[in-house]
Amino acid sequence: MKTLKNIIKSALCISAVAAMGMGATSCSDMLDTTPQGVISENEVGPEQAEQLLTAAYATLICHYFGNNESFAGPINNWVFDVRSDDALKGGETLGMEGYINQLEMGIVMSDNPVGAFKWRNNYFSISRCNTAIRAIKASPTIQGDLKESMVAEMKTLRAYYYFDMYRIFEKFPYFDETVEDPSSVSANEYTKDQIVEFIKQDLRDAYDVLPETQEQVARFNKYVAAAILAKVDLFTSSWEEAAKYSQYVIASGKYGLFPNFLDISKPEFNNQQESVFAVQFSSANSPDQFNFSNTLNCTVSEGNLYGNGDDFYLGSQNLVDAFRTDVSGLPYLDGGDSDDHILSAEYAGNIDPRLDFTLGRIGMPWRSYPYNENWCRALNLYGQYSGKKPYPSPDNPEVTVGIVPWGASSLNYMIIRYADVLLMRAEALIEMGENLEEARQLINQVRSRAAKSIDPAYEPVDIDPTIAHYAITEYPATGWSQDYARKALRMERRLELAMEGHRWFDLVRWGEAVNVMTNYYQSEVQFHDYYKGASLKSSDLYLPVPLEQAQNAGDLYN
């Protein structure tokens, strides 16, 4: 079993190996002996510090404990989206990765591997950040702005991982680079309210010293810290600060929406204007640099266009129906007709075009290929709605075919994209009851881009206006009250960010998870009868300390 102490040992060992170029070195006794021929922390110079930072950033790939652990969503958190009304586990059977089906059914247990995987991944990553911070702070050769900036990068990355813990677990230990023995830290030493303030302060401090631009792609600048802070603020209803820091990102002029919604699925748009915080992937090197969190969810695809596929993480009927629009091109904020479902490509009503950029539908194109029942691994059990966003066209030269994992490509995964930032500020303004008009304009920016994406000539092809009735318009000023704006904002987050791992966390922070999921189970069961008996209790919103951690920590986690 991996105890927290062993996780930290492994993390420190691999950080040292990666940073110091030690080659094939055993980790088992590394922390218990005096290293020979290894650069000590107070001898770290700029070059070694860069390598330590690289080792820490590399943790975002989350592929150091094995394929299965990486597959269980440490990057995009898709396994938590399955807890929401947006997604189904998928795969071939209910029992395949059945521990994810437990979460889908509202069953939360301390021995669920998802909790253990997430705990290990995050603390492994936090330990690398702390190692880098200590070394950089102790270095006499790194001075001034460079030292402050490097430390701020690592504090930003560490804050993100702790925020991930904050929104997933009931309680967890918090330690920074000053703690000599992290394995002795109690999960009860700080409350979650105290921990989230530590997270926020690290991000505020980082924003103040980070540069506006980094020479190296994907290195954190001040706006990454601002965007993460704004997202943390949404969880604590700190609306004023969320509005302020999201505005810093917007006002920077460094970011914007891609011209077409499909562009978020094109590797050639990596690190362009909509990318605020992205994990970097490559299909040119080792499979360790593939996005295992998404690729194993790839559709089977007729003809094995992506090399096969496991077809996990499918859209629910409830999500598909949310893309319906009324005669004026606006969504049904109150649900619309509960008996009106988008069941086929020939659906007669209006729909938001983002549906066909987000999910596969039989009879509609998938990256210019005809999508049919042969693309669906378990059509009778899980339906037809395979996720599309992580997968470029199989014809794209950046897609690797025939090598596990399926559908691997160099497409980055955007943890925060600019559309999310626009909606963060809009939400903060709405909740403050101020500048509702600005909030409307921000939401309409997102909807306007979606409307402009109805272009059948834009390749590869994912929409077909000759079959589907696409209709999407901007929200008018008339009737734009705080209550209506709140409903519009929450719907827009669901439609724009669908299948990107946000929905469950939004429902939890809005206090809507139990109510929404109760209604969802009752409605979705007509399409997926395995939902019979599913339920969600308010006591099960957060995961408990993983059993293996609790068993090996003595009284620390009681």
C-alpha cells in the first residue's frame, strides 16, 4: 500500500532523478541515506531549478502510477462528472471499472479506488512542488525576481492540487515546504475553511510577483494564478474577489475565444488565445506523454479509425436534451417539455450546435465521418452519445493510431479556458447583483461564438444544417433580472463546458447536487434502467479519506 509517507518518498525521489539527471537510481532507500554525488538544495542554480520546475509541471500528466490510475480521471476529473447529470460511466458492462459505476449510482465508500488514485496523484504532485520551492528558496545563486517568480509558479501549481483536494475530500492534511515530516501531519490540523484560505493566499501572492508573459510555453504567468483564484473563489462564494481576478485575466488582452467552437478540439490551436491553463501533451514521444485521462474514453469508431476505443464517459440523455432551444434560439431554463427528447438526428425541434461538437449522435458527422451504431461499444446499455471534445479528426497528423491508448494525440487538455473565465466573472457579477448588463454581455460573447460556429464548410465537419435545426441567439436585455440571469449563467456553464469535468463541482458549490441528482435518477432511468435504486445523500457529496490511507495513518486521519 502507498502510505502518504511512501507517496512523498516516491515523489521526492522521482523529482531528484528528473531534476538532477541521476539515471537508474533506486528510490527505496534514497531518503534514508546521504546521497552521493547529488546536488544539494543549497547548490541548486538556475539550470537545476528549471529542471525541478519541469519535474513538478510534469505531474499534470498524471501518468506515474500506471495506466489504470491515470485513466481514472486525475486530469479532467471525468469520473466526478459521472456523479452528475451530464455523464454515464460507459465501457462494455456495468462491472467494467465498476468502482466508477458506484460513484455514478451515488454510492460513496472509503475503499473506492477513485479516492485512492486521486489522493496519491495529488500528494505526489504537491511533494514535487514543495521540493522545488525549498531548493529554489535555499539557492544562493538564484536571486531577486527570478527566485520570486519560480517560487510563485510552484505555489500556483501546489494551490491547484490542494484546491482539487478541497473540492473532492471531506478532510485532508495540508503541509507546505516548511514542514519537515509531512507524514506526521494530521488531517484535522486545519479545517477546510483554513486550508482554502492558504490556497487563496498562495495564489494572491503568486499573482503579485509572476510575470505577465513567460518565454516558455505553458509556464504559469500571473493570469493563470488569477484564473485559478477566481475559480476557488466561486467555491467559497467570494464573489467580489472572483469578479476582480477574473477581470484581471479578461482585461489583460492576452486571451480570447477561438473563432469556431470546434477549435478547442484541434491540436493546431494548442496554447492559443483561449488556452489559459492547459496540460501539455505529445504524440511524438513516449506514450507516457499521452493524455490517458481522456484517450481511453475514445469511441470504438467504425473501422478502428482511432485504433479501437473503450468508449467510457458518455453523455446522458438529460444532457443531450439540455441543448434544445426554443423558437427564439434560447435554452429552456426551466426544463421545457419533459416528454420532448432528442432521440435521433431527425429531431424536429431547435438545438444548440454545441451538441454536435460535444457528443456523437447516430446520423450526424463525427469529424467528417458518418457516425453510426458501430461507433458505440454498448449501445443497448449506455446509448450513443460518445464524447467528442478530446479527439481531433482521425486524419489529423497529430493523432497516433494503433498504439494504446486509443485516440491519443498532441491535443492539450485545457483545465481553464477563456470561455470559463468569462462565465466566472459573469457569475460573480450576477451573485453580487451588480452590473447585470455586463454579465449578460459576457454570457452572450460565449453564445455568439457558438452561433458563428454553424458553418458546414469548416473542417472537419461535425454539424449538418440539412438534418438538424440549429438555432442559438443571444439573451435580450428585456426580462434580464438577477434570478433569470442566474438560471441563464448556470445553463450556459453546462452547455459550454459539457464533458470537460466541471458539472459535478458546479452542482456541489451551488448546493444543488442532491436535488438535481434525485430528479435526474428519476428521469434518466427510462433510458438506463440500471439507475433503479440510485440515490445521493448530502453526506456523500465529498469522498472520505481513502481506506488504505486511514489504516496506515494511525490516529492522524480520525
